[in-house]
Amino acid sequence: MNVLIQIFYTTNDNSVLRRGNYPLKNRKPDEVAYDFWKWIKKEHPYPCELEKVIVNGEDLTLLVKNLEKAAHE
């Protein structure tokens, strides 16, 4: 099963939207979205700030931010 992920973020004073379809592969949608967010951050030379995460029309921003916070502890 695939999920549509939309990630809204700011970088270098610009608002950006990235989206794509990704397979779940026995993972939760928020975990797949977090992996997409990590990939986006690696792609940029400037810091990125997460604004909103929408997965199949559902706002998972808080879940993704919690995963990011837990990864840095």
C-alpha cells in the first residue's frame, strides 16, 4: 500500500512543499513521512524547519516532530 505524503517546511526564508507517493512496507505512515523528512533535510545546504506533514489527507505533523525529537535524544 502506498501513501501520499506532503511536507511543508521553510528553508533559507522560503516556504516549500515537497510531496510524493511512498510504500508503507509494514511501517506506520508517520515513520515513512519521517524518513522522507530526513531525506529532504539531507538534500539542503541550509537548515530546514518542519511546518506541516499531511499523509493521505491526515495531519501527522505532531507525530513526525515527536519522532524527530526522540531521534535526537
